[in-house]
Amino acid sequence: MSRSGREVRVCGDAGALATAAREEWLGQARAAIGERGRFIVALSGGSTPHALYASLEPRDLPWDRVEVFFGDERCVPPDHEDSNYRMVREALLSRVPIPHASIHRICGEMEDPEDAAAEYEADLRRSFGLGEGDWPHFDLALLGLGADGHTASLFPGSRALRERVRLVAATDDAKSGLRRITLTPPVFESARCAMFLVSGEGKAEALRAALEGPRDPERVPAQIIEPRGGRLLWLVDAAAARRLSP
Ligand code: 6PG
């Protein structure tokens, strides 16, 4: 189903969702490498994308052409159980021959999250060769959806939702009290493709609000992700799509 440049694809279950996500990921990676010589991706954390990351194999891609960034990170050390980097390292990065220099970690362990945000922004600017006022164009930005409608670490009512100048912001997850670092909305809007992966009945109301509810990004932050000229793809399973209109 495609509405206003947005594509929503409903997969039967979590396994089919992971398969569809793998096909999309690899299709976009091979196209980007063919056209521009590299594939630059911003990975999401949480549990939903784990099956996608675990499905990727050394033989799938020329991994020396892949640059990995993170859409957000929790303010914890890289070996902490809550670390998105740790989850991605264990599920994917430790198994494929991607050069260490091509893995751009957010340093969540830094004392001051503002310093970590500034350092990550400098890394982004350096890697993409950005001048003042430029935005990075990720080939693919992976995103999840929280039951409260958040995405990346853009939480309801967060000041980061209104950030239109910086690429990276320090923010808070009120629910867990954990401080977080997140890419800001204009970065996601500048991606060639923003792809949400949403699975499970627990996300059904948030998905309905995001796709069919009144536009209110302060209350449903996932609504703020609207790539300018890029693709917006929602890959969801039937359980998550349960409350969507036919
Ligand atoms: C994070 C993610 C976050 C996640 C959603 C969904 O750091 O946790 O960036 O936005 O994608 O909370 O998480 P699940 O996939 O675990 O449901």
C-alpha cells in the first residue's frame, strides 16, 4: 500500500519481516555500491532489527565498501547490555570483514553526553565531507518504533524533535531515565531511504497512530521522519499491522 510517497509493506510474521528486510538491505547496498562505490547505513538499536543483522553473511557483500553508523545510542559503555553497538557487534560486525575504520560508534561512555554528541557530529561531518549547512545523505537509515511512538532516541515532547541545525543531539529516555544520543530529524529526512521495521502486537497502536492518526510529531515522533525526495518504507508484520485500516 503506498500513500503520499510512503510505502507500507505487511509481512506475515516476524520471520517474513526479517527476510523482507534482508532483501531490501542487500538490494539497496548493492545498488549504492554499484552507483557510488560505497553503502553508508545508519543502523537502529533495540530488538527488532536483530534478526536482520544476524541474517547478513560475509558472502553477501563487499564489506570493505560498507560504512556503518548508528541512528542512536544509549549513554553506556560499548560492552554494556543496553548498548546498541554491542548488540550490532555481536549480531553482525563480529561476523563480517568490515574494516574497523568503517564502523562509526557513538561514544556513549563519555562523561558528558553533549561531548559524545559533538564528537559523533564531527565524525559525520568528516566522513561525509560536509560543509556548514550541509546534511549527510545516508543510503539507508534503519528505524524502529517504540510503543510510545518514539523512533531512534526521539521521544515524545523531546527538544531534539525541534532540532533543525545540529546533526546529533543528546536527549533523555524519560521511561528508563537513560540518557541517549540521537541523529536529529533533518539527518533522517536527508536519507535516500528511511526504513522502519515494526514487529509485534505491542506496536499495533503506535503503528496506527504513526500511519493513520492525526499528524502530531511531538506526541508521535515517528511521524517526523519524512525523507526529502527519498523513500519512506515501513516493513511491518501482521501482528503490528492489526489496527491499520484495510
Ligand atoms: C533504541 C532504538 C529505538 C528502538 C525502538 C523499538 O535505541 O532502542 O533506537 O528507537 O528502535 O525502541 O525497539 P524494539 O525493536 O526493541 O521494539
